[in-house]
Amino acid sequence: MLWDAWKKGFDAWENATAQYLEQWLRSPLVLEPAGHLLTRASQAKAAADRSAAAFWGMLGLPTKRDQERSLHALNQLQSRLMDLEERLSELEPPGRG
């Protein structure tokens, strides 16, 4: 019985709090500063990524972009080789290979 009363009170408090927080989080007083903060964080991340790429480049090591470019070229070469192997197997006379 005590538990049921406590549970009902908790549920009422949770419902009222959820409604209040939902209204508050939709307020321009919260959304605008949060948007500015997100924009600044994104700009800082982009600047950090550029700095890291420049640092690794100065050391002569490949950057993430360099690695992705190399991997793409390797994948293209592999696809071409597979196509050539397929063509060769089609041109081979029966009984060989």
C-alpha cells in the first residue's frame, strides 16, 4: 500500500517534470545558444582535423585523406584485375586451365 502511494506520487512528479523539460528544451532561450555552441564545436573540430592533417603531412606520413585515396585506387585496380581474369577465362579454350 505504501509502495503504491509512492509509485503514484513518483509517476505524477515524472510526468510534470517531463512536460516542463520538454517545453523548456523547445524554448529559443535554450535552442539558440545550443545551436551556437554546436556550430563552434563543429568549427573547432574542423580546425583540429586540418591541424592534424598538416602535422602528419609535415612528418611525411600519409593523412587520412591520402590513405583513403590510396585505398580507392587499390580497389579500382583489384576490380580491373578481376574483370581481366574473367575475360581471360572466357577466352581460354576448353580443356586448358
